[in-house]
Amino acid sequence: MTVEQSTVLVIGGGVGGLATAIRLQVLGHQVTLVERNAQVGGKLAVLTDGGYSFDIGPSLMTLPAVFEELCALAGTSLNAEMDLVRLDPQFSYRWTDGSELLIHDDPGATTAAVEGLAPGSGAEWERYADRAERIWEVSERTFFAGPMGHPWEMVKRMRSPLDLWAIDSLRSLHRSASRAFSDPRLVQLVDRYATYSGSSPYRAPATLACISHIEAKYGCWYPMGGLGVLASAIEALARRVGVEIRTSTEVTALRTSGGRITAAELRAVEPDPTAQASELLTADIVIANADAEHLYRDLLGDAAALRKVQRADRSSSGFVICAGVKGQTPGLTHHNVWFSEEYRTEFAQIAAGEIPDDPTIYACVSSVTDPSQAPAGNENWFLLINTAPAPDGAGSGVDRSVATERVLSGLARRGVDLRDRIEVLHTLTPTDLAERYRAPGGAIYGTSSNGRRAAFSRPSNTTDYRNLFLVGGSSHPGGGLPLVTMSARIVAELVGAPSASTRSNKKSSGS
């Protein structure tokens, strides 16, 4: 479809906003992107200290084809922009009984490892893998192929009623895994895929099983130099195709008239963060790469739209430790998970707003693959446990010292005692994440996948304002690097290209 507009304002320089800006600029729009931080990238952020570097947002890259497509639009390729490594093993999973399972890049090697962990389970794993592949095949051409403001939009993209059965959306992920595996460790492993969208395996749909297929078929990737390299590459693509990027610039309000956004009030964050709005910017189309709650409450003051958005559950948040650790740890892989003893108890405590007594601990130690991320002979540990989002109002909801002790003592009980080896330590609570990303409660993925209707209660890419569109983790299809990049494609297709007459009028007027 073509539209009669050609000036676009993108609010927020996360990956979703940058990717949308690239697509619309290539289509022929004149795009300006504003970001309140001094750098773009959103949650794709990096912390450095004492020679250690930590990716404090996404820690791996999946579905590289979505980024390859973005590069191609700008006349380049992923390989030309960065040095990508396909990880093998992908993950190491460890349980409290001392057992360990390596997930390999080769699916056959993974099946053999599963059989070694639990004799007789190799065949179960292969059957589950086939099921996951079918879920992905249907989801890719239905759920991820376009907007989802109403269930009918997905139904129209289905080939037959069998597609509804194939995506397995009526069972919970835990119920599906419990039926598939006789060994409870494998159930717990598959349950973990719910956390990829900040959800609970006891409430999220079994559709999320497709994640296992995505990792097995398309790989887990790491750009040498860290995930910040990906952010820099996407920013470079945007600038290369002509997107105007303005950092340290905050949108403080959006003005409306006749069901449209008419202007954005901007304020320079530096040098005076208390300054009043100093600029009014008009655009024909506005793309919000911001949390939907923040958009409707703080920028639009739209109480009705805010209530509608709040029907979707916030995703989980997390407590993060970035630890620069002296020496090297035997048996460590790039991505590591130490499971809790009682997963159901852990998620019940998270739902109650408590720090789990025995949290599952995720550790990304990218120096295993990339020695540049830590001083020679040392390790950069990014540690994460799941928590509830911080409550609205004062307080983080997480006691920093208690959470730090739970994580480090939990690792020590499992035979990995870092406490005397740490020389650099930084922590992030849900409130820190909320302040850094304007994400209410520090919800990492925006909205969760909890509940059968979660996909339809998540904010749509379209809005009641005719020229306002949503992109990014709090809107369809959800959070995570590949999903927000897919969101950009969906939004760009909804906006379409400017008409030839509009482009010529812009040129003749000197725009």
C-alpha cells in the first residue's frame, strides 16, 4: 500500500526503532530518530570496568536471517559488518544432583547427550524436536507474519484448521513438557524457554517450544567484540541509508488533534536535564519504540488506551550481577544455567514478588569465546536471576545485598565459588532497569506470554491514532532481538511507501 506521508519520527533508538527507521528510509520516507540516552541501542547495552566488558541486555543472537535481511536493505551483509561465531556448545545445563547436559550445535550430538543423561530419553527428545519444528513452521507464517490486533488476523493467515492444533496454544509449556518427557530434568529444561519472553512455564503456552527448534536449526550466535557490536552495526546502517539520529533528546509529550499525532515536544537532555521543552517537531507518521505504558501515560495522557494496555501482564524482570572474576573456571561454557531444586516453588515466589530462596542462575561468560572481554586469564560473568517487576512507586522490590548473596552463595553450593575471586562488581535491580529503559517495573520483555490470550492482549502495532504505530518489545510480536526486528518489518509494511507525487512535492519544496 502507498501513503501520502513521507516524514517520519521514530521515538526511541532501540533495535526495533533503528530497524524500522532503516526500512522506512529505504522505502523513501525522510526519517528522524530521537533517543534520550547519549547512545542508541536500547537494551542492547554494554558496561565496561577495569578491562572487563559485559553485555547487560541480550547475550546471544538467534535467527540471524532477520538481521541479514536488514543488512541487505542497506546494501551490505552481516559478515561484512561483524565477525559472527556460531557457538558450540550452545548451553550447559546443570542440576542440583550434580548432573549436566550440553546442548550442542549439532542436533544429533544433543540427542546423544540427552540419551546419556537419561537413557531412553533420546527418542523423546527427537519427538519433541519434531513437534517444535512444526510449531515454528506454522507460527512463522501466521503469528510472526503480520499484525495481531485481533485473533482473526492470525486465522486469516492459516492454511487449515490443523494449524490451530499445531501451534499448541491451549496447553501450558509445562504441561506439554511433562507429557513429552519422563525425566523431570528435561521437563525443567524445556520449561526454561518460557523465561525467554519473561513468562512462567506454568502459564505460558506450549507454543514457546518452538524456541528449541530455532536454536537447534538456526544456531546461537555471538558477534566477536560483544553484542554491542550489533548495536553499532545497526546504527551505522541507519546513518548510511540517511536516517537522521538525534541522541540526548527526549520526547516529553505528543500533541494530538482529530485522531492524529500532530507534533512532538522535545527537550535536550544535556546539558540541562531540567530544561523545559525547547522544540516542537512535526511529522506525518510517528513510530513509538517505547514501552506502551510509558507512551500512553506519560506522552499522551490517554487513560483509556493505558487501561487497555495494562490488561496484558508485565513480563518478569531480573536481578543482574556483572562480576569481573580473577582466574578461569574449569568446565565453563559461554552460556550456563544452574537450575533450582524446585522450579514451581521458584516461580511461585517470583509471582509473589519475592526473591527466590533458591533461584535458577543464568551466567553468560563471553570471555570463554572472546578473550577481549576480560583481562588476560580472567572471566567476565554476567549473572541473571528472574524476579517480579518492581512495584509501581518507590522501592526496587529487590534488596540488592540479599539478591547478591542468594546468587553467589547459590553458585558456591553448586561448586562454583566466585566470592574470593571477584575484583569488579556491579548490580542492577528491576528499578535500575526501569530507570535506564523507561520500562515500567523493569519488565525486561515488556509484556509476558502468560495466558492463552496473551498474544492478543499484547499492544498492537497499530493504534487508535491514525498515524501512530508501535514497535518493540512491549508490542507485537514481543521482546527479544529477533522479535523486535520482526516487529520493525511488520510496522514498515503497515506504513508502506510514500507516493511518488508526495516525494516529488517534498523535493520541489526543498524538504
